[in-house]
Amino acid sequence: MQQYTSLNQLDELAETSYPLCMRVLHKALRKNHHLTHGGRIQYCLFLKGMGLSLSDAMTFWKDEFMKIMDDTAFKEYKYYIRFIFGKEGSHRDYQPYKCLRILKSIIGPRDYHGCPFKHMLHDILEDELTDCGFNALERSEIMKLSKDGQYFAACNKYYEIKHDCFNDTLFEHPNIYFNESMKHRT
Ligand code: SF4
């Protein structure tokens, strides 16, 4: 299986191989050079699960955050990134969130984390799907599942359309989605 190998790949992987929850976070970070606390944790853990080293993670977050803050302000964020990798505080090896944990997220107006199929306003979700290049029929299939509360099925339909395949096992973890997606790369 081809895995993550360099930071230069992340923009492409966000388009081809991320589940929508992580694509949304990646896009927001690139655009705003910032994510609120919940988004930073959710995305940083996912990247760790993809195989990003602490050093690459630090470079990635620093490159974005330093576009809107100075070195002193970044110090607090640096601590949290090291914390997530078990290098500060309790030194626990924190694991990427499963979908069930993400679905229970509390989301505020400035947040991009959570599961878009559950937490995103319907018109914004439809815009995201348009941005993914999905046609009207594809969008309506996913929107119906999302509105019916079938979040895992909506995510699976997103995967099937993205990969032009049939997938009979629903994803319960964003990193499993990513790992399965990478099998489609040659
Ligand atoms: Fe992400 Fe899981 Fe929601 Fe899919 S179902 S978008 S992997 S949180």
C-alpha cells in the first residue's frame, strides 16, 4: 500500500484520499492559516495516524500559523503539537479520533471540525460537494443520506463516488478511510 511520504503530497491527498471531514479541515487551514482548538486536535491526530512525524507535523503547522502570528504566539501551539505526539505533559500516545468520537463533537460558528455529514449546514455541505466536483445526482444522493441521519452511509457514498467503486463496509474511522483510499493508488 502506498502511504504518505512527504508534506508536498498533502494538498493532493486531501482531494483524492481524505474523508470529507479532513478535507474540510485541510482546506480551512490553507485558507485561514488557523483552526480552532477542536479542529487542530482532530486534524493533527489524523495526520499523526497517516504517519506524519513530529518534525513534519511541526513544519506543516508552523508554515500555516506563522502566516498570521509571530514566533512567540506560535509557542503555545508548538506545545500542543508536541503534547499530541506524547512529548509533553502526560506523555500519552494519543490516537486519532474514531468517527463516533467525531460525531459527538460540539461545534461552534467558527469551527470546521466534526463530521460534515452531521454538523454542516445543508447548503454549506452541498457547496462542499460541488467543490469536490460531484454532479447534481451525486450530491442529492449524499444529501439525502445526510438529512436522514445516515452519516456513515453518506460518507461511504462520498467514498464510492470519489473512487468509482462499490464499498460494502462502512468506515468507522477517518484513517481507515484514508488507508483504503490509498489502495486505489498505483
Ligand atoms: Fe469523517 Fe467519519 Fe464523518 Fe466520514 S463518517 S466524514 S470519516 S467523521
